[in-house]
Amino acid sequence: MNKQITIVVIALRSILGNKRLSFGTISEGKTNMNLNNVFGRSVIVVVGVILLAVAAALIIYPPEYVYRTLFWQASDVFDWQKFPDHPLHATPIPFLFDVKQDPRVDEVFQQLSGATNWNSFLEANHTQAFIVIKDGTVVYENYFNNTQRDSIVTSFSGAKSFTSALIGIAIQEGYIKSVDDSITTYLPELAKRDPRFNEIKIRDLLLMSSGLEYKEFRPLLFNSDDILTSYYPDQRKIALENTQIIDPPGLHFQYNKYHPQLLGMILERATGMPVTTYMQTRIWDKLGMEFDGSWSIDSKTSDFEKMETGVNARAIDFAKFGVLFLNGGRWQGNQVIPEAWVNESTQQLLPKNYTDYYPKWFATLPGQGYYKYMWWGMTRAEDSYDFTAYGNKGQFIYVSPQKNLVIVRNGIEYGIPTEEWLTLFYKFASQY
């Protein structure tokens, strides 16, 4: 109870700004209320309504969740400093890329962006790290806005692409039979709540086409799916108990952060180990990651990875994940991820009912946009395509197989819209 009271007091102080209110006076005996009095009464009503809402939320939801929602507010790239995490350890002998900085990178990007100076453009547009790797060699690497090579940057939703890769490895190792398995094979409690969950396959989660309801924001705030899947301190509970079926699976794409959480639980139960441990042994160690990293967890009590976000690392190590997919899952002669899985994960998904299956904003992506196994894709000529891991605030691991090219961009904010970044990368790959 003390924690609930503390949250209400902090909320009140936040609303009032720690200032005393003057409610004015009544003059002329019983006439003319001072305008300050009217304003003061209005503030009291508003504050009262807000505090009642907070008090109600504290009855329904864990205090930790209410606190995070009220005081952390919108996610930012420093969330990794707020959440507890599971560590990812650097390898004793790290892999180091060959480096041959090429001034043509600046020239081409400068021309495409219309900027007078490419480095200044990146700095002004809130970039932290920008790396270009061509034919396995770093041809551009630079850091901005008080960030350097060993600074931690975050993946945001780029974590979903790591999740997808781990599913592919788990299938190859026999922990999971197939993407056509029903999710209730691993999460049977869902079927007890609603038998229709039996119809949802792992593939449907990977494609974001499960038919599960997802409303980013709702009027009552605390019941908004985007906030629940970001700040609720027991993500297993919310994914198992708060998910509702509204459509048949496979009908259409809908971005939904419950999907990676369900996949994370499937990985846990199938492999018998925490997702971070599986990541460390199957990807991190094998790529020779140069620096320590981490995967944020929902809370110390629940101890479950934030599957929708929260892989925290250095940009140069994120680049290795891109090169791994560029090379069909092979790394230094070893097949880390099955080549068939890499192809299946990224190849074009362009259904005949494209305009019904995808939201209209897919038309803003270069080429023809699509989504496949938690990678965003963009078609090129002759059945070729580029694909990217993508996260909030403009985190990209962009891969162009036709051009043998990887681009990594991490940022504090987008700077320019997502589709403009992707168009720059797409055109750069065409011209460089």
C-alpha cells in the first residue's frame, strides 16, 4: 500500500509542479468570484479526476506498471538504462572487419540526400552510429551526438529479427518441429481460454498475421496494448491472458507486439533455457561479438526478455548480424543459421490481395514493400530484394544481397521519416 500512496503523491506533485495554488477571494460581501478562484476550482476538478484514474489503475494493475506508464512515458533509446537485463558477453577473440574508408560513400549519400555535408546531415538528424559494409569491408563508420564506437545503442523492434532467427535455429536443432506447429503445442493454456488459438501457427506470429487484436492506444491509457507490451512487469502473463482473437489467422498483416512475446515463450519452453542464453550460444558467440551487450527484461521478478525490443549492443556488432543474413546464414565458413531459413525469412511476400493484406502505408516503402518473418522487405528487379531489421527512432540493419551491402543506422530520434531513410539506403545500394 505504501508504494501505491507514493505513486499518487508523486503524480499529484507532478501535476501541480510542486506549487501552491491560489484560489482567490470573494469580495463585496458575497459577489464576484475572483478569476483565480474559478481557475483554481477547475484545476481541483481536473486533478481530482486524474488522481481517481490513477487510484483506479493501482487497484487493477501492478504499481510498477502504473509508475512506468506515468513517469517513463514514451519509450526512448535509453530505456536500456531503466530496465533490468540479461547480459550478453563479448567473445574472447572478437571478429574484426577489414576497414577501408571510402570517400565515395559520403559523396553518394550527399548527392541523394541533397545535404551539403553528409556527416553534418547525420549529426543534425539525431544519428548515433552509421556504418556501411561492402563486400565484407567497412567502407564507412562514424559516430555522432556524443556517441563513439564503444557506446551502447539499442535495437528497439530490431530485436524481433533476432527472435525470428532464434526460431529458425530452434527448428533446425529439433526443439521446434515446424513453423506450421500450432502455438498451443507449446502454450496449451491459450487453448483452454479460447479453442480458436489452436488454429494459430508459429508462422502466423512470424508474419504478424495471427488475427489477434492489437490497439496501440485506448482512451483509458493503461489498457492500451502498446503500453501494456512495453511496460507491464510480467510480459508472459499479459501475452497469455490479454490476447483476444478477432480475425482468422492469415487474413491480413497487423503489427502486434504480442507476437514476439508469444514466440519468446515458445523458445523458452522448447529449448529449456532463457532466450538470452540461447542467443549467446547460438548467435553472439559464433559471430565473435566484440563488445558486451544485453537483452532488457520486463522485471527482476518475471525475468523474461522484452521480446518486442531491447537488444542492446554496439553498432558494429549489430552490423555482424546483418552480414550474417547477407551471407545466407554463414559466418567464417560455419552455417550459423540454416540458409533455407534466411531465404524463407526475407523473400518476397506479395499476395494477390496485396492491398487488402497490407496497410496502405506499405506503398510509401521503396520498390514494393512487404513483411516476412519479422523482417521488412523491398522488392527490386528480377525477383531480387532488400530487407531490413527496423526499430523505433530509426534503428536499421539494412541488407542488400544484390549489392553485397549492409547499412547500420542507430539514432536518438528518426530525424527524417522512416520511408526517407529506407529510400536513401535503397538508392545508395543501387548507385554505390
